Amino acid sequence: MPPQPHRRPLLVAGALLAALPLAGCGLLRRKDPEPTQPIDSDSPDADSPESALPTASPTQCLSAEEAAQRTRPSPPPREEQGPEHEALPGEHLSGIGLALLPGGDRIAASHTADAIRLGEAETYGTVIWNTADGTILEQLDNGLVGAIAASPDGQLALAGHVSVEIRDRDLTVQKLLTSGEDEPFAPRAGSRITDLAITADGSHLAVLGADGQVTLWRIDGEACEATGPLDTDFETVTALALCPADGTLALCGPGGPVELWDTRTGERSSLVDGVPGRVGGLAYDADGTLFIAAENPSALYVLTPEGELSDGPEHDQRGPFWVAAASERVAVVGRRNNRVQLWERESDKVRELPVVPGVTGRLVFSPDGGTLYAASPGEGVVAWSGGEQWRQFDLP
């Protein structure tokens, strides 16, 4: 058993430390740059509410047949180009899309349209790699560059700016959730759906839209219906995490405690009181432990499945954060940073991993916690299994 977490500073010489958020199940009381340099965490985030163009969350559900009538967005005519369609050399992936498929032998990320604008590619959208050797297995020309989620049975949810594809294990489209608007052309076409989570039984999907609102969708069988947006106390939701054990949905945002919601009923079940500062990241472990990352004061917090909250280590980064947890390991990085921090809970030690050149995007662990994957816009999918460097996968 890991030691009881406690508050203490993280002493790592010469390093800018990343925050460690912690997320898990359980209900409380009921309530109605340079590669070698740290990235400036004050830099604007292209997918943050402060810098994003207004975008609608999905409100409609299309059948597979209806979805097949839609085509992926294509570049506008040259005379209609504007700053929102400018390409950035070396921007290979969207940093917000990354998900490990069941079994851990495949991983999906979102290839941006920058290469199309530069004449270096003919497709963009979801890409799937072999995690063993980093080779590309599939390239889906669906034009979706937002968040990605996978259920244990292999169901995939692939998001763009205003829509979400639901695909089965064979990557066949089953449904399309849409706002009724056409999917805009990337890469600079405004904000994206920033987070997705599927319940373990594949029956419900949580969608954090580019408008900062969360909608719950029932997507099992022929059903396809939405609940929401959820009536949270946040002006905008920053991050969400879904408990694999019971489907509890944790939400965080500026100006309030973490909220816990029942995905089956669409009702708020409780609040996580006792976390000072502003929460900017969440992650659940397989056992239902919730990890919470906060700033001002900057520290990590741990919520057990039984609802007990305790302090974790301090940190000195600013949120929001990308967080991943598996097998007594927690990894965290600021969303505009490149130095990933790893907390080994069994030994209660923290270390800083090798620097990822550029910005580090979403993080995800292998099922055994032995390998950590990241979606780096500049480097593509990278993996760390120990040692002094990250392994780079093939670029699309």
C-alpha cells in the first residue's frame, strides 16, 4: 500500500516542476520555447476559453447512414484565406487528442491540417499507431482534430470542433454527434472539443465542448440522446475525468470545488470540499482514486474511493494541467509546458522526466503504468519507459 500522502515541497535541482493532479471515484457529502527551456505557462492556449472562437457543443445525433453523407472539411479557396487558416511548419499533432485503445497495443491521436496547407499531406484527422514499434496502422481522413476517448470494449469517440464520431472496434462509424454546423477547416479555425470520456460499459459519453459546457450522451445500442449542458457552478469547465469503476464524472473549473456527477441520471451527486486554490487538472486511477491538481496554493490532492481527501506534494507550475494515472504512478505537466513530473506513489518519490521539445500535450499511461505516452504537437506521439529520452513514433 502506498504511504498516506502528505504535503511537502518537491526538491528537484534545476528543474521547473509540473503540477500533479489527482482524480478518483467516491462520493463526499451531498450538495445541491526552447527544447531545453521550460515553456512559459502564461502563453495563450489555443484551446482555452480566453483565446478560442465561440463554438457550439453537439446537440444532434446522426445515424451512420446520415454521417456518411458528410465530408471532411477542406481548405478554403486561396482568396478566402485568413489568419485562422494559416499553417505552422512542424505542427504535426493536436495536443488535446490522445487515447490508448484496449489492450494497450494501439494508440490514437489527431493529425492536424497544417501539413495539408503546406502541401506535405493529403489527409488529416485521426491516426492510429502500433505502440510496440511506433508505426502507423490507420489514417482516418475525417478532419477531426479534437479530443479522443476509448472504452474497454474498443469503442472510440473522436472529436473535432463541433462534432464527435462514434466508431466501433473495427473503426466503422456508428453515430455522429453534431451541433448542426459544418465542421470548420483546421488548423486555426477556432477552438475544439477539449475533452471526452466514455463509461466502462460504453453506454454514456461525456463531452466538454469548446464553449466550456459539458453534455452527457447516452450512446448504447440504438439510443442516442443528450442530457445537458450540465448545470455546473462553473462559468466554463476546465477539465473532466470519469471513474472507471462506477461512472462518476468529476469536473473542475475556476472559482469552485470539484463537482461529482452521476452519468446515468445527469445529476450532481456531491462536491469535493477542502481543496484550496484553483483546480486545473483531474485524473482517475483504475482503482477509483481521484487525483486533483490545484494552484494558488500549488499542490496535489488525493481523493480515495471512500471519499477521504488528503494532501499530496506541492508544485510550482500553473494550470490548467494534463494528468495521467496508472499503477501507483501519476504524471502531470502544465498545458503550456514541456517538463513532465512523475510521482511514484509506492516510494513517495517525485522526479522530472526528460524534456519533451516544444509543448507537451495530453498524457496517457499503458495499462501496467510502465510506459507514458504524450501527444506533442511538434514531435508527434512520444513514449517514455525509463531512461534519458522519449521514443518518437512515426509522423503522419
